Amino acid sequence: MDAFFASVEQRDRPELRGRPVVVGSPPDRRGVVCAASYEARTFGVRSAMPSRTAARLCPDAEFIRPRMDRYRDESLRIMALMAETGAVLQQVSVDEAYLELAAPPAAPVTGPDPDAALLRALPIARALQARILKERGLSASIGIASNKLLAKLASDFQKPRGLTLIPERDKVAFLRPLPVRALHGVGEVTSKALANAGIHTVGDLQDHPGDLRPLVGSWGPTLRRFALGDDDRPLELGDDIKSISSENTFERDTEDRAILRQCLREQAEEISAKLERRRLSAGTVQVKVRYGDFTTLTRQFSRDEPVVAARDIYRMACWLLARHRLVHRPLRLLGVGVSGLHESRLRQLTWW
């Protein structure tokens, strides 16, 4: 989806259309940008940027607090439209998914044109894009390619409202000018190691004559394949969630017990609701605190009898804070998480 949170706000409030919109913490309070409309992005505003920085870059921006329940509800509706294509669906996040289209039964397993399957996907993608716009009033960008790596890059290529197909015969040329950071799995540390070796673009990776393992370790052969547009990762269709958490950054550092208890209650209720929706229970509860100097500590406790109810999660979180004397000075952040997840009843069947 294109600038999903901000686009939902602009759709729901017509007076915001065409204006720079920032979804996140107000600029006079501690917090970051969750999403920025394309009008705000032209000023350099980006997600995860401190809201105060965003306000300096774009003084006329309209700051709006996130409405996560609204975005999740919209996400469910959009994913339902995607599921109606008949494709196998892997939801990656609230606003992003992979769809894998099966070849028609009469299609040969191999053939002279490796791009025939991609061309068959093109009208399906166009129809889906048009339907999302008509029924949900939101724009989406779609990438079509033979694998996840290329499809993701294609979906980002012509945002907003982009529709990009990368033919197999053109994939190496498409990748050449891109920065190495564009490849899946290349983060800051890896990109620095490659830059120190004179490798800045994917084309540099393609042309590198030697073994990449001295630069990036055992991941070298996989990185080489990615640079050539080869990716054999399958869609991840399981619902294997390893942990659920909730955090809150306070406007001002606090050790007020009433404020902290209320925060823990709300977090416990949020986590409990997610566990119930997924028919899961948790064997471990963890608390996380961050102080004003950004020192961060976590403590956890596991029990034989798994928990689901908010009251149990809340009580264990309070016990952990007290046992380890974590509130001995004001907190900047307080969080609760659960892990060791197991099915608590018959597993709920979902389509995404």
C-alpha cells in the first residue's frame, strides 16, 4: 500500500487531501513518525524520524495520532480482496503481502518463454489495483516478477500507484544501478563492509570477480545469487508467531506508580486480546524498561501453566518489576511481552 496510514487519514478526512500529513507523535512531545504522506515526503520526512525533526523539515505538516485499530481493520479488508484473486497469500505486514499465482493446468512446465507466466499475472494485478482503489479508496503499488526478491523491488520502483513487471531476461540489468542496500538482508553493517571493498551498487556485486565470503561471511554465495536476481525463498504460509509485545514511551520520564500500573494494565489487555484472537497462550512473560540515559533492561519469568488472561499477564509484569527493583528511577519506556506461545484451544483457521 502507498503511504498506508497517511493515505487512510487523507481518505477519511477530505480536508487533508493534497496536504502534508504525518502520522505519529505530536512534534511537541517525545516520539517518532509512523508514516508520512507523499506530500510530506517531498520535504524529507520519513518514518521512524523524530517528530520534532519532521516538524522542522515540514512546518506546515498536519500531525495525526495513529489509529491502529482503524488501520488493522482496513488491512483485513484489503487482504480479503487479495485472497479473492485465488492466489496463495503471505501477509508480510499490515500493508504488504506476497501473492503467488499458480500456472494454469494446461500450461507446460517448461517452455520457450520464461516470462509467459509473468504476463498472465499482469491483468490480475491491474484488476486488483483498480478494485482496491474503487472499493477502499486507497492506492497500491504492485511488482510482478519470478521471485520474492524481485517482486518486492518492483513494488517499490514506481510508487505511488506503480505497476512494474521485471522480465526474467531483464532482471540483471534492472538490478545493476541499485544500491547494495536495496537487496534483501543487506543492512548497515554489510553495506559498510562492501563499501570498504569498493562495492556500492548491485552492478559492483555482479562484477566482483572474487569470493564474497571474506567480506560478508557464509552469506556470500546467497548475496551473489541475489545480485543476479535469483531467489528461491518460498512463501511463508505458517502462522508461527514467536512473541507478542507492547511498549509505551512516556512524554516525560516517570516513576509514578499509578501511571506505570495503568500502562501495564493497558499493555496486558492488548497482549491478551491478541493471544485470544490467535487461540494462543504464553509460557513466558517479560518486562522491558528504559531509563532517561537510554539504558535498557529486560527481565522475564517462565511458568508451567501458560497465561492468556490480561490480569495474569499484568500480575506477572508487576511482580517482575518489583522482584528486580527496576523502578528505582524514572522510566522513559515501559513494555511487556510474552513468548513461549502454544495453542490454547483448537487453532483458529485464517486465510492470511
